[in-house]
Amino acid sequence: MLLPTTPGSSGTLTAFPASIEKETDDFFQKLYQGELLPDQAVDILRRMKASNVEQDIPVFNCILHTIFDEYRFFKDYPDLQLKITGVVSIIQYGLIAGGLLGLAVRCMLPALRTVEPALHPVGRFTKFGLCGLERFKAHCYEWPQFCSHLLELSRLKKLHQGLLVRFKKLSISMEL
């Protein structure tokens, strides 16, 4: 299983103790109500990841689970909450690695491919994908196959010409 599991779990179903779930819920409630700024949230997550405090790692893992579990609902999030979720970038700040990072990267493609009914040319879910992509650009050289998938997205040229140029240059340099 890619997502972190609770100690002693088989990896098939991750159930967190009620106290961990409550702390996770409190974290997201403070974040979405503006009591916690996105940068502060990232600092808390960094601290938890590196912590020796017994409760911090399970809370960190539960927060990651929540983010990945909620991904399927991001397209339905209100604008502000979606923007906040995009800014709290678990990719940009090195909060995840390996297979979990690959999963997060793969979540961006559907968001970028989604053509939503919107008054504006770019829907909310696509904006979320662009926000994630913007935060991922410093790591894109590590994912050449992902870059090639991005170059196949004809709508990316319309959405963010600058990023497309960056990925094209990167693709050319990887071929040399």
C-alpha cells in the first residue's frame, strides 16, 4: 500500500484512533476557517513528519490519508477550500516521496485534463491541477514520463504557456 498505515495494520484498511481522527479534523477545520494559514499548515506538517513525539506521526499519516481520500471530491470543493488545498502542497515541500509522490503527481493529470462547465475558460478542478503543477515544476526533471504526458495535453498550451515551454525544454534536455 502506498499510503502510510497505522502501526500493526496490514495495509488493507487504515483505521486511525478517534483521537488521531479528531486532531486531523481540527487541523483541516482551522485551515479552512482561516485560523491556520497554508504556510503555517505546511510548517506543522514538516514538524510532524520529523517529530519524535508519539502522536505526531500518526496525525501526519492521517492528514495524508485525508488529502488522498478527499481527492475524488476536490472538483466539488468550494473555490476557497480548493485553493487552500492546492497551496498546501505536499509535493513542493518534500512532505512525501517515492510511490506516494508518484500517486500525487498522477493526480494532477486528470485535473489538467478535466474540461468543466464553467463561466471562465478554466474550471476550478483544472485550477487545482495548475496550482499543483506550478508547485511541482522544480521537481519535474525527476519525472520524465509525466513531462511527456503533459506535453500531450493540447489544452496546457492555452492554460499555461510558460509551464509548457519549461516542460518542452526539460524534455529536450532529457533526450540529449
